[in-house]
Amino acid sequence: MDTLELLRINLLSPAVLAFALGMVATLVRSDLKIPDALYTTLSIYLLLAIGLKGGAALATTPFAELWKPALATLALSVLTPLLSYAILRRLGRFDVVNAAAIAAHYGSVSAVTFIAATAFMQAAKQPVEGFMPTLVAILEVPAIVIALLIARRSLGEGSIGEAVREIFAGKSILLLVGGSLMGFLAGPEGLQQIAPVFVDPFRGVLVLFLLELGMVAAKRLRDLRTVGVFLIGFGIVMPLIHGAMGVWLGSLAGMSVGGAMVLGTMAASASYIAAPAAVRIALPQANPSYYLTASLGITFPFNLTLGIPIYFALSRWLHGGS
């Protein structure tokens, strides 16, 4: 399949179409609304399911196959927030607080974008390493801490300890790590017992979740005039830079075409769950219109529609067109 065909498959996938439907619903002011309790339940299900599947796969993965990708992911967790912060400060002329807050989001990872990338790989019939959920946890936490430490060093403000506790206690990391541990201890045999609940309905639940996210993202579009042209460009160009870094490092670490692509997508994504919670505590003076609109209103739709096929095409190219 060429890049245009991959793009067509992605844009016409049920998950992306559901996201688009959610955006349309908000733009036409429909009364469509997913109850908050159901939205929370869907997010818990998705995070726990991906953790369980990853942990079961990790149980059969030799450490020799894991350490290089883990090291590459750790390198990304350091490089992406530092690069984002430098560009925001030097080119965007953002102040220390807002530059650090945005960098925390772009150094971290969106679990939903990760899930969408793995679903895309399944549709493309491309295998992905089973330990990827472990890499999500490795990428998410250090990047946020580094960005907050930059601000703390410059301002001498903010409770880093409380922010770190918020990250680890937050549902995204707790469910991914906890689910991975459960899946690891239960093994593939244990996962098979709960497959009718946590494996088979996965894509259908993802469609419902992205329907709600489409409505949420459309609301952030109203803030585009506030964030300015630079941040709009940043929300599109920065994912491409980070995504290329992730695919390249994943390839160097010996990951498959699908694995390197998913790592690139993780690096290209911007957190809008864990990072906002941490920033709200450590940098309460940061402007939410900047970091939420950029991550959820610009970068998430870009990655979901165009970014994922681009990173896959790049990964195939780096692997010799396989």
C-alpha cells in the first residue's frame, strides 16, 4: 500500500469518522452528549485493556528485546520536552511558565493517540511489539517532570513532588502500569479468559470514546484565535519533528516497522490527561488556552487524521520499504 492508500484507510476508519462526527455535532450545536460517567468508564476500559494486552505480551518477551527500545524511549522523554521548550522560548517568545507548560504536554504522550496508532497497525495487518504499553509509561512521566523542573529552576515556584505524585496516581499511568502488571502475572492464558470483554469489543469502545473526544476537540477550536499563528504551526510541525525522531530511534533500537511507527506516534503526540493535571498543580499560573488548545485542538486531530499514516510511511522507508 502506498501512502495515499494508507491515508484513505485511516481517514475512513470508524474511529476517525467517529471523531469527525463528534466535531460536527459540536459545530452544529447538536444536543448529542455522552454522559460523564460513561466517558469515564470508557477511558478506564481502554487504558486497562491496553495494559492487560501489553502485560500479557511482555510476559513472553525476553529482556534482550526490551532494553534497547526502552532506552530509546527514555532518550525521547528527555529530548522532546527540551526541544519543545527551546523552540517555544526562542522562536515563539513565550514566557518561562507557558513555555514549560506546553513543553510538558509535547514531551509527554497521549494514551488515546497511542491506542489509535495500534488500532491502525491492526487494520494494516502490521505486527507491533507487545511491550509498547510499557514504553508509554516510560515516555509519559520523565518528560513532564523535566519540563516542570525547568520552570521551577527559573522561577523557584511550584511543588514538583506533588505534581509527580499526581502523575503516578492519575488514572492513565495507574491503569496502564497496573493493567500491564496484571497481564504480565496472568500471562497469555489469563488474558484469553477475559478476551470476550477486554479484547474483542476494544475497537467498538474506541469509536464511542473518540466520538466524545471529537466534541471536546471542537470546543477547543474556538480558542484558535487566542493562541496565535505560531502555536497553531507549532501544534502541526512539532509532532512531525518528534515523530521522525521517534521512528528513527525506534528503528535504531531494532524495532519492527509497526513498533517504530507506534513509538514515533507516541513521541509526536501531546498529552491532554496526565500533563494538564500535573501542570495545574505545579504551574497554576500557566494559560490553559495555550496548552489545551494546542494539544487537544490542533495536535490530536492532526495526528489522528494525517500524522499516523505519515509516521508509518516514514517507518517503512527507514526499514527499506518493507
